[in-house]
Amino acid sequence: MEDDQRIIHLWSETLLAAYSKNATDIHIEPHQDKTLIRFRVDGSLFAFKQLHATHHDHLSAHIKVLANLDIAEKRLPQDGRLSFYLKRESIHLDCRIATVPTIYGEKIVVRLLTNTNQTLHIDHLQFDPWQLQQVKNALLSAQGLILITGPTGSGKTSTLYSCLTYLNNSTRNISTVEDPPEIRLAGINQISLNEKAGFYFPKALRALLRQDPDVIMIGEIRDFETAQIALQAAQTGHLVLASVHTNNSVATISRLHHLGCEKDVLANSLLLITAQRLVRKICQHCLLASQPCNYCSNVGYIGRMAIHEVMPFDFTIRQLIQDSNHLYKALSHAKDLGMLDLWSQGMSRVEQGLTSQQEIIAKIGQSL
């Protein structure tokens, strides 16, 4: 019983510490003679606590019980979800749990998910005024495809959810297909995939199209079949939002074309593409003190901000993207309309003193 209480206290302490540090993930990593607990804060991992290896199985079993996972199964990966209420602090946390077997035991990653949509506001996504207006214009379209692109961990899900929150009212039937839903949104029909049961994106989308939707959000376009259904829906009276793993707007068009999507269908369906990255913000306390400070744990950065590249589609761009050789002419025309590419947008934030050039190079690169 004493050991149980110790593990329960350790788990509560870990969650509270992760929450207080604005961590997005908790990593519980077994090694030969120890277990290391690390937090991902502002995109980087930091050590929180080290345990003796003998405590690992007890801690992992406790987490798996809370997430309704099979504690006897240690040979295969498992995924689950749990909600946790820290009574003393009145904090309610939703967590996504993923386990994977390693040579020294099960490694567990806990993703901390916000359980409120208070922060999911399109005006809080750090778009420039021109960018925000283009996004809102696209969202108010009756039909078409809006794509949010970027690598893993670039904030695409928050952008998608903020767009859905902007659209969410009693006059629209809004549905999502996700793997799995990260944040529960009141008033929106969220569908979770179940690959073990054969419930994949294409099957879910076909079923969803029979549900009289006005707005459809697809967690990720991964293959031609999903892309094809998304494009068909966008051309038949539905507003479709989706994410794609690509570097920038032009790369997104190329990616969809390489998946097998026809250029004229893309041209007639796309409303807007926005690419994004999350970059660390310079600690203003360090700037005032002219040296690293305790406020940011001597890192020099605290918090992150989004860098966006918003490409709206007008008649000229639609004509240009039907020829793959003219993609960069389409990019040039978008810049004439007011678009800043990721590098230019990032460097404008450097000039404002919000981040550093080193951070822009690390997260965006100089080749975009």
C-alpha cells in the first residue's frame, strides 16, 4: 500500500510539474539501471526526474490502468487516453498515452491535451492582418479545400481546431475524421478511426458524406484515396479542411499531384494553403538583464510563436498550377498579392526582436 501511494503521488507530481512548465509531452524512458522522466517544453526535451529501475514497472502499470490498457501486454505497442483531475489545483487534464516495448521495458509517452477550447480562437494564431483576412475569407466559402501544412509538431492541429471553432454555430453540420481526436470540441461531430476494425480514413469519409455535412475536417491526407475523396467533397458543396505533411505551399501542390491528384481538379478545388512552423520566443527577461535568467531556466527562450505562409488561390494561380512548370510563377504571383514565404515571415519576427535568426534557420531553414 505504501508503494502504491508513492507511485500515485509520483504520477500526480509529474503531471502537475509538466502542466506548470507548459510541457506538451512526458517521456518515461526505461534504461538498464534507471528510469528517466523528461518533459518536452517549447519543442525541446528536458530532464525532470530520475528513478531507480525497480520502480518502472509499477509506474507504467499505474498509467496503463488509468488509460484502460492491458497491463499484461508488454510485447506490443498500445494507445490509450485518460482524464486526470488535480483536485488541489483544480486542474483537469486530458492525456493521450502511447507505449512501445524497448529492451529495458515499456517506454511511455504522455501527450498533454487541452480540454478547453478557450484558446482555440483564430485571432490568437499569430497571423498577420493580411493573412488572417485571407484565412477568414476562405473559411466563409460554401465549398472548397483548405490545407494546413507543416512537419510534425508545427501546430497544425491547433490551427485546424481554431478554424472549426470559428465556423462552429447552430446552422452548420461540422464533422471531423481524426486519428485520434486530440481535443473534444462541443457542437462538432468527431469521428475516431479504428484501424484494427478496418475503419480507415477513406471508409470514414465515405460514411461521413452520407451524413449531410456542411464542413468536414480530415486529420491528415496520407494517400491518394483520401485526397481524392477530399477533393470530390470540396467540389460537391462541402467545405473541407485538412492537414498535409509538407514543407510549404508549393510543395503541397506537388505532393498532392505526386499522390495522383489531377492538376485541374486541384486548381478548381483549392481555396487556400497555409504552411506553418513553431519557433521559440526570446526571453524578454534575459534581454532586460543582458544575461540568462531563472525565468526561462537559463535557456534564453520561453514560449513559442507560429510563423505562417498563407497562399490564397485566385484565378491566375489556378491557371498557373495546372502546369507543374509554372508552380513557382504561382508562388511569385501570390507574393504580388501580399504573401510572405516562411523565411521572410520568420526574418520579420527576428527584426521585431521576438525570436533569433538561429531559431529561424533551425526550424525553417534557409532553402525555403
